[in-house]
Amino acid sequence: MQLWTMAGASAALAAFSSFADWKRQRRSDPDRVGFMPWTSLSLIGIVATMIFIALALKMPG
């Protein structure tokens, strides 16, 4: 059950960081750059989600 919770949390991280990256790419002032690596966080969230789902499916009962 904890692996499914972690999969959900990492999926939420991936969704939020993808949205934040989308907003950053469409900002009105190109000189106001941020400091968060949203693309990297999205990738980390997606990979973590896939790993947690694979582990949750592999765990017995």
C-alpha cells in the first residue's frame, strides 16, 4: 500500500513540475528566469512513478 502512495506522490510531483515548466516557457517577461529545474524534476517524478508502480505490481499480495 505504501508503494502505491509513493507512486501517487511522485506522479503528483511530475504533474506539478510539468505544469510549472509549461508556465515558465510561456512567461511574459523573458528576463525573469527562475531557479527551479522544472524539466529535471518532471523527469525524476516520471521515473520514480514508473519504479514505484513496477515495485508495487511485483510485491506479493
